[in-house]
Amino acid sequence: MDTSTRKLYRGDCLEILQDYLEPDSVDLIYLDPPFNSKSNYNLPFRGKDKTHTAVQAFVDTWTWKPENDIRLAEFRRSGDPYSSIATVIDFAQQVEDLDARTRKRESSLAAYLLNMADRLIAMKPILRDTGSIYLHCDPTASHYLKLVMDTVFGKSNFRNEIVWAYRTGGVSARWFGRKHDIILFYSKSDKYSITVSKERSYNRDNKPYRFSGVEEFKDEEGRWYTMATMRDVWEINAIGRTSAERLGYPTQKPLALLDRIIEAACPSTGVVLDPFCGCGTTVHAAEDKELHWIGVDISRFAVELIRERVQSNFAHRLRDLDSISIIGLPEDITDARQLARMDPFEFEKWICGRIGSNGLGKRLGARGADGGIDGIIELDTVQDQKVVKETAIVQVKGGNVSADSVRALSEVVRRTGSVAGILVCFKEQASTVENQRSRDTWSDASGTYPVIQSFSVEDLLEGKRPLLPPRYGRRRGGRITA
Ligand SMILES: C[S@@+](CC[C@H](N)C(=O)[O-])C[C@H]1O[C@@H](n2cnc3c(N)ncnc32)[C@H](O)[C@@H]1O
């Protein structure tokens, strides 16, 4: 029987860490939180009509709120084990005050650090004594976060400041290309688990040294090198526009980076936790190595995307819907109805993630120019023995469906040159779609499909799929290709 831990939590990792995760249960924590970049990360979609639309995936901006004052005062109380956090926050506020360009603003850096401090403090008890934590950040925040990490994990448990160097587009003539991130590696104690691998170290002038006792190797181009202990500067390609791994999720990290961290820090039967897991790169790398894993993300869309990513890449061992425990997403029709009522936009995002749509075509919270498109499913159709990319439009209705909405969907399908439109609604609304929809069909080598169809939330929860070619929406994003 497979007793692996494969858990995805949807929620703020602070609550999940405090309320759901067991103390001393995790060997490796890798986290890649929002960086205080003052950006809103969008998921882009480029329609056939060449218009760009986007939806916010997550917001990476911080402002100081009244509750932050209360939390800061708690840190300041004498006897608080982490009282130095207050000193770090005060310092960050002073630094922002000193700078004429940030003085007038609310202290976003301090708000960011306070939020991170609470979450890092909650991570510490979850980590086993032999465990370690890798905090991924950028050079604008790393020096402040290092002070927070020194306070929480102890200065003597600092192990490395890893520089992940890459080459991506986007430069300025006013400074050197900013092409690295920082990963702060701390252990919980000095009994931590680590395997430091070797890397090629090229000899000066690429010639052999012939030192006694030193093994030397020659590469394909005749250059001589030795195998040396891996340094803390890692050159690993970032996810580029044409990368096979690319899922379109902003800030997606490469599998090779997570492979390296997991191979170094997680024992062979260990548990890996990523509390800000985005599109699930850590989870993917851990599953690949048959390790136990726990992923947390605040976004419903991200959690559904990870489920799809992992299940399609590891279909040979994760066939069942239940092979991954998902906590915090609607599990049954009552939960789904409640979400539709309480937060219609989150409901739409959740359905789009679950149905396998890879872009959300509507601006956050408002019907934009592409009104009527909630999600897009990319299809690999087979026509004249060739694979042809097509798209299907997803429209989600958490309430009543009118004849007008069915007509609007047909119009969007026509206007965007898509082959199909799927109206997702609760079962009792499906008859309106069925009565009003056009009977037109489209075909590829795999069969004939309706241009407009209804698909019920009930069927989606049971793991059924809309009538589409079999290769739809497979979000592989990994090493294994079809
Ligand atoms: C930089 S991305 C992580 C990208 C990830 N490493 C990957 O390769 O896809 C940060 C993620 O943190 C999530 N997030 C933001 N605040 C969160 C919180 N309080 N708890 C859990 N997740 C959060 C965002 O939704 C986003 O997916």
C-alpha cells in the first residue's frame, strides 16, 4: 500500500503551519515567498484575436496596517523570545525614513518583514532537529531577511548564502544586469542532514596540472578539469519563454534548482514542505524523487494547477483523484455552492484551475474587454495527421444561467476563433444551456464534439471531464514528455 504523504493545502501558510502541520515532521523547507517587489503578478493569455488579457495571480505589495502595530508591540514586550525582530523592523522603518523617495510612503518593507517573521517563526517547530530551511529571496530583501533568519534560527545555524545566477532578458544601462537571486540556507541545529555534491572545476588555461593524487578529467572539447566540492554560486537556467517546463505561472522556478536543493538536504525517506508553493515546482521535484511532500499556497488556482501538474506528470502512480490530499478547496457540492455564494470570483478561479484551463482571460474582479471568457483550455487536436493547437473557452456561472449567457458564449467562441465553449454551472442550470445552445459540432481525428456544451460542477467534482479531445489541458511542465 502506498503510504506516501502528498498534501496540498489552500490557505495562508501562517494558519496552515499553526493549525495543521505536526511539530518535528518535516526535513526540508524551501520557500519562495513574494519578494516585496511591489508588483502584481499576472497570468497572461494571448487570444487568437491577438489581444492580451491578464488576471492577477498574486499581489506582491505590502502596506503597514493597524494590526501590524499591535504585532510589533507584542514582539517588543520584554521576554518575547523573538524581541530582536522588533529591532529589525524599527531599523527597516528608519532606513525607509532616511530615503527621500520612500519617506513619504507607508513602510512596506517593515510590513513585509513583519509578515515574513511570523511565518518563519511558525516554520521552526515544524522542522525536525536534523532539518534545514532554504529561503529564496532577492537582493533587495535578502540582507533584511538574513537578520530575521539569524533571530529565528540562530546566527550559528546560518550555513550558506547561495547565489542563483541566471541569464534572462531585461537590462538597464544604469546598472549591471540584475541576474541573480539569493537563497539563505539555515539548519535547525548542527545535526542537520546534508550531501554536498561535486561540480566541475576547470583548470587554469584548461590544461592538465598533473599534481600527484589529484584526479583530472578532459571534457568533450579537450578542456581539463577536476571535480571539486560544489560552491555556493549556482548557474542554472531560469524558465525562459520557450522552456519546456514553462507553465505560464509568474515566478515559476526551474526544476533543476529544486532538484539540487532537495538532493542536498532531504534524506531518502524525508518530507519536503513548500509553504508558498506557486505552481508546484518543489512538489514536482519531490514527487519525482518519490519523497513525501506538503505544498501550501493561498491561491485556489495555484493549488488546482499543482494537482493537475503532478497528476499528469506522474499518472503512472497517481491515477486516483484521492492520491493527493487537498485541504482548503471545495470538496463537495455544498462547499462549492458556499464558495460560489461567498466569493464568486474565487469560485471562478477555482473552477478554471480544476478544469485545466491555463489562462484566465478576465481582469481581476471586473468584466473586461473579453467579458465572457473566464478561462482558456489549450487543446492539441489531430487534423490531417498533424497536431494543431486550438483553444476552448471556459465560462463559469455560479448562479443562474440565462439564454443571453449562452448566446454570449457562442459569440466569444466565434470572435476568438476558438473551436469550443464550455459553460460550467450547477446541475440544475444545465438544462438552460442544453435548450439554448447551438447544435453545431467540430471534429478532429479523435472524434466529434459540440461547439457549445454545458458541464456541471457536480461532474467536475466527480473527476469527469468535458467533451474534448483526450489530450486536453495536460499541464506537463516537466521533464517527462508525452
Ligand atoms: C514567488 S511565488 C512561488 C513560486 C514557486 N516557487 C514556483 O516555482 O512556482 C509565491 C507564491 O506564494 C503564494 N502566497 C502569497 N502569500 C501567501 C501566503 N500567505 N500563504 C501561502 N501562499 C502565499 C502566492 O499565491 C504565490 O503562488
